[in-house]
Amino acid sequence: METGSAPERHSSSWFERRLLPGFAFKAVIIGGGYATGRELAEFFGPSGARGGLYGMLVAMAVWSVICALTFLYARSTGTRDYRSFFRHLLGPFWPLFEIVLLSLFVLVLAVFSAAAGAIGAALFGAPPIAGQLALMISIAGFVAFGSESVERLFKWVSFVLYATYAVFLALSIWRFGDQIVAELSVPAQGVGWIGDGLSYAGYNVIGAVVILYVVRHFSTPRDAVLGGILCGPLAMLPAMLFFLALAAVPAAMQAELPSDYLLERLNVPFFPYFYQFMIFLALLESGAGAVHSINERIGHVVERSGRSFGVRPRLGVAIAALIFTGFVAQSFGLVALIASGYRYISYAVLAVFVVPMLTLGVWRLWQWRRLPGGMAPDAGQL
């Protein structure tokens, strides 16, 4: 069984072992829908302020569990990219996951490209192509230099993003504090928030296998478990801060872009520009996470053949992927085709990742628990 290289002992910092996995997971799932509030309003708005927060806690718990199990399984099998991971988990059926993942990447990268074009047009009156090119060049520049470059991006963008949402909430409390309290005082109606949380968690949980390159920082099973558990809170905290702000103005939940609707009513000079810049950074880190996972998948295969996969080939793969998703996919209607079946893609993720991980994966981890280091017997074999 092909699994990739075995985990090596190294002196990763506390930040790399505990916080970086959560920052990376957040980076992959945030995208434009999360950053603008559209996804949050769609999934959690119908349950009200309190019910929405309950649903977010459900999603957060699911993310923590799946990420912890995924990281532990990846460390135990010595896998560092999604191809190697699923060759071990699914055996000969591993291509099923790659079909699902690449279909999803075509959709989300094309959507990110369109969103970047809209940001450039809104802020500077530039043609959409300008914003699209700015995003493509930025993504390609970061992923060309490998995991360390991408991880630094996740780190610094995370600080900007958390600070922006904290300011957003503070401004909302200043302007609409009484409304927030009033909305939170309304009890949740029924338990529909459970389904909302599970749906949103399943919609995004694929991020756990997209960031397997962070597993190289885990020296022990404890590292993998704790790093995974923290993924849920670190990814959901900005969403909860934003959702509290949205709760102040329920009509914002119905707007096409809830963030813009609320920013207009906050009426704080210059903050909308800063917020749009934050959305661009969110698109950048999400796009970089997706493209880097493709590079890692190709790079591990190339390196096992004895060849190097350095800056130029990484840059070439990134440019090719971004050109396809940004222009060609839309021209041929692939985005519309995949978008129309997006719910089926979510079901496919559940079938080829979540269910196998919670059944076969958990059973195998239980079998390996008494082995040295909790490692699979064939970990590290090519």
C-alpha cells in the first residue's frame, strides 16, 4: 500500500502544533460566502440569533472531531497529501474522492475569481479582470514556494481576519447593542439548528484533508488530536462574531451580501474599504489552500520518482489551475454544471470521506493504538 513518508521527529513550535492547523482549516473553508455572511445567513439565519449560535456550536464540534480523527489517521499512516491518504483509507476506490474534490475545486476557485473581480470593481472601478488577475498572481506567488510560504500566509491573514471581525462586532454593539440583546433573548424555536449545524459542517469538512501538509508538525498522537480539536473553535470564532453583528439587523440576513447591508448601516468612514480588503485576503488564503493541496498531491508523486518538484513546477501547476478555473471553466459552462449538482457533491463528500473515516478509519485507529507510536504497520512503505 502506498502511503507516503513516515512522520519524522522535528522541533515544531507550539504554534505550529496547536494553532497552525486551525488557521489552515479556517483558511480553506472561509471563502467568499463565509466572509460576506451569505453562507452564515443561509444556514443559520432561519433559526434566529440564539438558534443560529447553537447550530454553529454543532458545526464546530463536528469539525473538531473529524479534523482530530483525520490528522491522527494521517500521522498514523505517514500520509501528507489527500491522494496518499485516500489510497490508504479507501484502497482501490481512492479515485472517487479525487473526482469529487477536483469538481469542488473547479467551482470554488471560479467563484473566488469572480468575487475578486467584483471587489476590484466596487473599490476602484476597475474592470473585473483586474481583480481576478490580482487574486491569481497573489495565489500563484504564495503557493510557488511551498508549505512554509502558504502557512505564513495563513498565520498573518488570520490575525487580520480575527481583528476585523472583532472590530465589526464592537462597532455593531456600539450602534445596535440593544437590538443584539433583544434578538439573543428570543429562545430558539425547535431543534432545526441541529440540522443546520450538521449541514454546514458537512458542507465544509473536506477542508480537513486539504490541509494534510500540517501533519508534518505533529510529533505525537496527542499533537494530532489537540491540533484537530482546536480546528473547530479557530474556524468558527470569526463566524460567531460576525453572526452576532448580523443579529442586530435581521434584515441583513435577507440581503444578497449581508456584510454590505450592515456596513451601510454602521456608516463608519473607511471601514468598508478595510473590510473588502479583508475579504480579498480571505479569498487569497482559501484559494492558496486549495491550489497548494493540488501541488502537494502532484509533488509527492513526482518526488517519489526521484525528481524534484520545486518553485517552477509549483508555479506552473498553480497558473494552469487558476487559468482553467478562472476563465476556461466558465466559458465552457462547467461551473454552472457543477454548481447545479453542488448538493450532490456534498453528499459525495459524506459518502467517500466522512462515513469511511468514522467507521473504517476509527476501527483501524483502534487496532493500531497498542502499536509503537500508534503507527500503522505499513506506514512509510512505498
